[in-house]
Amino acid sequence: MKIKVNDVHKFYGNGDSRVEVLRGINCEIQDGEICVLLGPSGSGKSTLLNIIGGIEMADAGCIDIGEDCTKRMNEKELTLYRRNHLGFVFQFYNLVPNLTLKENIEVCAYLSKNPLEIDELLRTLGLYDHKDKLPSQLSGGQQQRCAIGRALVKNPSLLLCDEPTGALDYQTSKEILSLIEQVNRKYRNTIIIVTHNDAIKNIANHVLKMRDGMIVSDYVNENPISASQLEW
Amino acid sequence: MRNPLSKRYSLEFKKNAGRYICIFLLLVITILIGSGFLCVMESVKYSLDEYLIDNKVEDAYFETAFPLEDNVKNMLGKEDIVLCDNYYSSVEEFDGDAKVYVFNERNEMNIPALFEGKLPTNGNEIAVDRLFAQNHDIAVGDSLELNKIKYIVSGTISLPDYSSLFLNNQDLVMNTTGFGVCMVSEEGFDKFDKSTVTYRYSYRHNERNLSDKEKVEAANRIHKLLVGNGVNVQDFLIAQNNQSIIFLQNDMGKDGPVMEVLIYILIVIMAFVFAVLSSHTIEEEAPIIGTLRSMGYKKWELILHYITPTIIVTFLASVVGNALGYTVMIEPFKRIYYTTYCLPPLALRFNQTAFIKTTIIPVVIMIVVNLALLINKMSLSPLRFLRKDLKKRKQKKAAKLPNFKFISRFRIRVILQNKGSYLVLFFGIFLSSFLLMFGIGLQPLMDHYVDTIDDTLPYEYQYILKAPVEAEGGEKVLIYSLETEYYLTGDNVDVTFYGVQEDSQIFNDFTLPTEQNHIVVSDSFAKKLNVNVGDEIIFEDTVYEKKYTLVVDTISPYTNNLGAYMSIDDLCKLLEKDAGTFNCYASQKKLDIDDAYIAKLMNRSDFLGAAKQMMISFGDVITIVNVFSVFAYLVLMYLLTKIVIDKNSLYISFMKVFGYEKKEIRKLYLDASAIVTLISLLICLPLESYVFKMALVYISSLIEGYMDFYLPVSVYVKIVITGALAYFVINALHLQKVKRIPMNEALKNRE
């Protein structure tokens, strides 16, 4: 799925405390690429991700998703947009604690007319043997795999990952990034990864660097490396 | 320095205003009903006790066919009693079909208490029972015609031997519209035709400390003495068996504990609601608690902090509940007693015990339940709080569920996650539905009772005779009263024996036993005494000190009293009376019998009117109960199902992010509560109906008659519909709340 961000502005607060967190963002993310949105805390990268995901609305500018523009969508259409096209992965996995791993994946499978085969997906994620366990019985890495599985089961055309390795150790982070790479290769979906970890940019096809609500660098990485080769 | 945590209270009340307002209101209503009721009940009880002593209520009365001879009266004097004439004239068909007993002036015993006006001083004046006057729109100064004699109403009174207006001692309830009592002066009483007068004598023991047993023994001696001297005794009733005297005392003695138990159950449920809510707050604030504990806050400081809102709400609810209970609730509860009973004027008393029961005990229950929970929760280490790991027992594995559809499994998981809240909800629904069952079910229960009597009563008129007399059109019956032991209480109950004609056209719903010592018993008899065909029952004649063992041959459909039937010849043989002895006529039409021969006339409406009274007496209570039940439904459902949303608001936010629509989120989270509510409503029905049935058995044990359990399907349907409607109102509120949960809740970084 191709995404075009057109002069997006976003403000928080009112009056004297009004802050502009996105100051006219323009960029284009091509179908099937891994795009890393890099920047320090407060740079506006998560806000941009939320606007792309239709969770927040831009105060000015718009996001073109294929032929559609999120600004013209009403609440129901935005819901359907998220339902039909998007998958989300969060920093803290956010699995439903009283559901098993398989059921957590079913949460999103339920929304799709043609979900991936869950047991096969669980095998791909290396979680098949844990499918009947609760999230609290698993490590952080396993939980994040499950969260990725939950996002993938709908086979979304756009996968949004907000700091997916932020809560994981070095080795597990690399495993998760490898998994994201693998998913991209297998399903050819567009993936946007928000991170403050500079090393992760090396696996991306496209890197957007942000600072103070603006894109300070936008370039295509001609020679991405595999996640297993990453070091930081 | 002031504890900085105390600043959080106002924020907490603001944040959870709906929760605290609901609990506050339910507590206030519970306490105001409890305190108002107990205050009135205790005051009435005190007034009644004083009244019975001061106005010298009788220890027993007996009625004779003719006035006692002086020699018999002299013999009775040896019993160390004060004997008084307590004659009355029976007035039939007053103001329609009401029956009135007009008593002669009373100065020594059963002295009237004056409400309004003055006692009759001349032959033209009459004082009318206050309740009867109220029910028949009789005012002081009105003119009344009784047995063709005109009187002016001089005042309204109550009589201590008629605090409850029972026309017949076996009636289930009093009959305040169909029966009344009045009093005239001696001069006024002399105007009545002698044929309308019943010769009642009341007596009091001079020794005031006799036990019940001694009073019964004395009564048996007196009864025997009267019969032994050829007196035709029509009726003999000691005060402890006289419903007109004892019913209210029994009723009040029993109402109090029932009300207290209901209040305590409700308070315990509310305490658990608070506990569930506090538990949720602690789970939500676990990292804060962990941080405070790590920084040196003591366990007790935090327990105190978290229990304070509970104490504040309970304390305020107690103050407001009591204030309203002792003011606005006095009149409605007073009305319950004063539209049912003939009581002396009420002197309201502040009752310390009632205050302890309705205020101190609920506050203590509330504190103890919540303290236990908080102590238990706070016993975890600060680290566990920091990690939000508050489960005492680790949940090792997920419960294995059948291969249902995803949505069904999800709902089951939600139900399992909130099992504590749902359990409290179940008990709340049980109690509310039970109260509602009482509120909605009483009317059809009473209608059924009246209808069954109406359908099965085999005659229109029953004439008890002072002496045998021939009458055209009636069937001769021998009526006699024996006693048998009631298995539940161990006390004796009166059973009316009917000796009927072999070829009776009236008692034709059964075949008379052909064997000696076999009887037919009424349906009420069989149910109350739990007897079946073939059972042997021992009956006792306390006057002649004889015992009879009789076998149940058949059960008749009659429900008007505890009756036993056999042929008149067999009953005469059994009681060793001359063949052909009779003392009653049963007939389908009015008989032409000289009034001088009639001791008591009962018609169909006398039997039915009493039952109708119950709905009048309970009118106010039913409204209070119904309103309270619906309110309790709403509050408990709101609080306990809201927890499900509060607990899952983060995940509901995720669902929105994933693309779930509102109706799908409702299916996942709200329908789980709807299912639990509906299942609870349905499961509770047989339980409530069982408790209701037990309550009727208990009530039957207190009274002479018997009321069969009956609730039409419509009552059950109404309960479920009311509960379901209450839930739908709450569901609509929850849907709005779900709608307001923002998606960015899911996006906040959290661990």
C-alpha cells in the first residue's frame, strides 16, 4: 500500500500551552517497503504514525492511502480502514491478559474475511507449542511475537510498528526485527517502524528522520542489511 | 504535617462520582427503610404493651348460649379470677355486608382507648373503632343505625381485645372492612333485642405472673366447670390463642428480625460491592501503592487511605438515612400499622436498639468486610505491587474451553475474569428479585387464596346455634373443635370437625369414610399438617381430656379452614353424644331461624373478606418494596457491570484501534454481563420461589389458617422482564461509556 503524507500539521493543547507537534510533514512511502521513522522522544514520530493509522486526525494536511484520503473519511470509514488495511504492533505488546495466545490472534482474525491460517502463523512465529498459554506465562519476546502475529493474521497491507523492540533485550530485539523482515518478504506488506534506535534504520528500504515535528532527513537505503547483522 | 494522600479523596470522589452516588443512595434507602420501620415498630410495640397492661386486656373469654346463673359465677370465683360480662350485639349487613359487634360499656376489663371525641355517656351515643370508622367514612357526630336503633357517634376508640379485627379465629388475616367493633353505654346496650345479644364473659387472673401453661390449665378447669354445670359453651378462647389480641404481638415480634435480616443481607452485598470496587482501584493503582510502600509508607497508612472513602460514604448514608427514616418514613410505616390494626394513639420513641441495628451494625459490617479485603491485599510485598502482580495464587494455566466460536469463548473469558463481581451481582439479583417476587406476587397469591376458598366453600351460610331448632332448607351439621399437634412448632392447633349427613347435598365433594375412626380432611389441613391418606392423627379434647386416634381416609378440596369431616352419626359416636345431636345448619340460602337461636352466622363474604384485607394492609409496603427492588437492580447492575468496562477499558481501546465497531465491542464485553444478568435472573427464580414457599410455611406456622403457595407464570415473567429492562437501561449507559473510551488510551506507553 502506497502512502502519501501531504503537509500534515498537528497541534496539542490550547492558548498559551498550544504546541505544534507536526509542522508540515510531507513524505511518500512506497508499497511493500520497510520504512523506519527515526527520531528522539518528542520528535512527533508516534503522532505521525497515529495519523497514518487513522487513530488521530491531522489539524491540517492529509494522508492519501491509495486512492483514499483519511481526512475525508468519517468515523465508520476510518474504522473500516483500520479493520481492512492495518495491523498494529505496540512497544508493550498489549495482549489481552485473560486470553490465550491463540485467542489473542483470533481477536484480529475475527475482523478479516480471509484471515491467515492461525496454526500455521503460530508455527511461523515459533509459538505453536505455547498457543494455549496466557501472555503472563511467556517471555517479552514471545509476547511481542504474538502481538506481531495478531497484527499479521488479517494479512494487512500496512503494518504499523510503534517501538516494537523498545521493551526487549538486545538478542530478542534482533529476533523480532528478523521476524518483521521475514513477514515483509513473505507477505509483501508495507511496514512502518517507529523507533529511536538509530541502528534499526539499516534494515529499512526507506528512512525518515524526524526532529521537533519536522522531517530532517528522507532517504532510500539502497543496501539494507538483514536484522541478524545488526549491532548496537 | 497533614497526610498528603488525604488530598486525593476529593479527586477520588470526583473521578468515581457515579459509583459513590449509587452506593450512597442505596445505603440511604436501605437505612431509612430500616430505621423508619424499626422506630415505628418498636414504638407501636411499646405503646401496645403499655396499652394491654393499662387497659387490662382479658386473659380469656367464653361465650354461652344463655346468661350464666349466679351459682355458676360464684363457682368460678374460686378460680381467683375477675369475671366480667362482655356482652355484645351482632349487627349483620352494616353498610353493605359488614358485620359489627356492639359491646356493652366496659369499665373493669378490655377498657377502650379514646382517639377522638368522647366515650358514650348516654343511651343515644356510640363509640366506633377508629379503623372501622375510617374504612366506612364514619365521623364523630354522624348518626348510625344498628339493629334498627339509632345512635350518634360520640368518639372513635380502640379496644385492647380487638387490636386485630379477626371475625373468626381461624381466619388468615384480619378483616378491617368487613368487620368492626363499637361500644355503647349500658343504657344504650339495653335497647338491643335480646335475640341479637351474645353472652360473652371475659376474665382476668388476679395472679398476674401465671405461665402460659398455668393459664391453659386454668382455662381447661373453667371450661370443664361450665360444661359440668350444664352451661352450653359456644366458644372458649384464651388470650394467647386469640388472634384478635395476639396476632399483632406475634406479627411485630416476627417482622422486626425479618426486616433486620433483609437489611443485613443487603448491607453485606453492598459491602462486597465496595470490596470489589476497592479491589479494582488497588489493581489499577498497584504501581502507585508499590512506589509509596517502597518509599516508606506503612501498610496501615495505605489501608486507612483506601478504606476512608468507604467509611465516609457509609457514615454519611447512615446520618442521612436515619434523619430521613425518623422523619419522612414515619408516616408511611405508621400507616401500615394503623390501616391494619386497631391501636392506641402512637407515642413515637427514639429507639437505641433500632439505631444500633440500622446504623452501627451496617457500618461495622461495611468496615469489617472492606478491612479484611484491604489487609489481605496489602499483605503483598511492594515489589509485587510495582510489578502489578497482585494475584495471591498464580494463575498457572488458562481454563480450557470447548471449541466454541471465538466470540463465545471471548465472553466466557470475560465472565471468568470478572467472576468475583458477577458472584456479588448474582446475590444482588437474588435479593432484589426475591423482594420483587414478594411485591408482584402477593396480589395473585391472595387472589388465588380467595378464589380457591370461593371455589371450594360448599355452602353459602353457616348458622351456629345456641340450641337445636328445626329449620327448612338447611342441612344439620355437628361442629366440634379438637386440637392436634403442629409438627413445626410442637404447639396444638384447632381443627374443626364437621359431622355431616350421609347423603349430604352440600358436602358432596368427597365420599364419607365407611370405616370407624376414619376421617376426611380439608386440603388446608393436609398441607399445613403435612398428612397423607392413611396417616394416623391424634386429636385431643382438652375440655374432656380425651384423645382420639383417627385415620385419614380422603382429602377434600376445601381450603377455608383446618377441617375434618365424618358422618354426623360417627362423630356423635366418637364424641359420645346422643345420636342426631347437631349444633349448626349449613345451607345454600338464608334460613328462617329465630335470631334467639343463632349464636353466630357466617356467610360466604365473611370467609372471603378477610383475605381481601391483606392487600389493603400491604398496599404501602408493596409500593415501597417494588420501588426499592427496581432501584437495587439498577444500582447493583450498574456498579458491578461497570467494573467489567473499567477493567477492560485499555483493551476496549485496542479493539477500537484494531477496527472493531461499537456493536462488536458490545458483543465482546457488554453481552457477557447481559448473559450473566439474564442467567442470574433465571437461576434465581426457582431459588426465590423456594424461599418464598418456605416463608409461607413459616407464616402458616404463626397463624391458625394455611395459605398455599401459588405464583402464576406471569409473576416470574414480570420479574425477568423487570430485571432485563433494568439491565438494558444500564447497558445503554455502558454503551455511552464504551463510546467515550478514546483510542489514544491504547497508545500511551505503559508497562
